[in-house]
Amino acid sequence: MASYNSLEEYNIEITNEIKERFSGIIQEIGEDVHRDGLIKTPERAAKAILFLTQGYKQDAAAILKSAIFNESYNEMVIIKDIELYSLCEHHMLPFFGKAHIAYIPNGQIVGLSKLPRIVDVFARRLQVQERLTEQILDCINDNLKPQGVAVVIEAAHMCMMMRGVQKQNSVTTTSGFRGAFQKEETRNEFLKLISSKLS
């Protein structure tokens, strides 16, 4: 039988402990943890939850600081439509959507790939969207020290879609602005640009 090696690495002791807990949950809800389709589910679930919460072991500030460069460019830099996936801390159900980030350099720029990476660091924790927005905003503002920074997140929450009010088409939008983006003109330019499509 063909096999493959996963590129993901996990602490065996922690994985086994979480695996046992998932096994107990599956049995408590009335399923047979020993049937074919569920034999490996506790281990898979353990690895999945460790992957989805790996942000606790990552340092967003260090990631950002690893690629800061001196540059005289002082106009708005925008990365929009950054995919994000997180877990709601209230029900541990997913929420997912897009983040839009802008900053105005103040003598320094950051490697473009680092902004999506810090989104992932904070998203891969138990979260609420409001705090996620603030953490991304503050990380960029505190470590890059730009003239201004803006973050908008649009996300759908499975805790609203699958349970509770069961509203499948609702989208939650959160935003945060620092420095130059607190001026209405600059903020409106950013909001217009993230709403537009390039021809």
C-alpha cells in the first residue's frame, strides 16, 4: 500500500493527550470510536486543532521585524483580499474571510509577504474578530512605526451560520485606523481602493 510522509510536525506527547480527549468526546456523543471511519479521527482532530492554533507559538513582531528595509517611499501601500481562517473562541467554530491592510511608510517598508504572515499568526488562535483586527493593527503600528496603518476584516462566522440564529448570508466587518488613517480623507481613499477592482 502506498504511503506518504506529512510535512507537518507535532509534539507526540501533546498530540496523544489531545487525541485521547477527542476519543472521549466522540464516545460521549454516542459514536463508536472503533468503527472504520472513526479509528483515526481522534488523531486527525488533534493534529488539526494544533495546526489551527499554531499562532500561539509564533512571534508576529519578530516576523515583521525580519524584513524591514529603509526606503524613501511615502505613499499608501495596500495588500487587500488576504484570506484568513480562524476559530471563534466562544464555540470553537471557524470564521473565515478576508483582511485588507494599508500603511503609509515613515522611512521604512516591510516585505510584502510578512503582512499576510502576521494575519495568519493572530488568526491561528482562539479569537474574536474585533481583537484579531486590533492585534494586526497594533503589531504593524508598533513595530514598523509608519505614518499610519489601517486594517479592515470581513468574515463569515460558522457560529452564526450553523447554530444559533442560523443566518447563512451575514458578514461581519471590523476596522481599525491609526495615525494618518484617522483623517477622513486618507481613510476614505483606503476604503475606496479596497472596494475597487483593477481593470
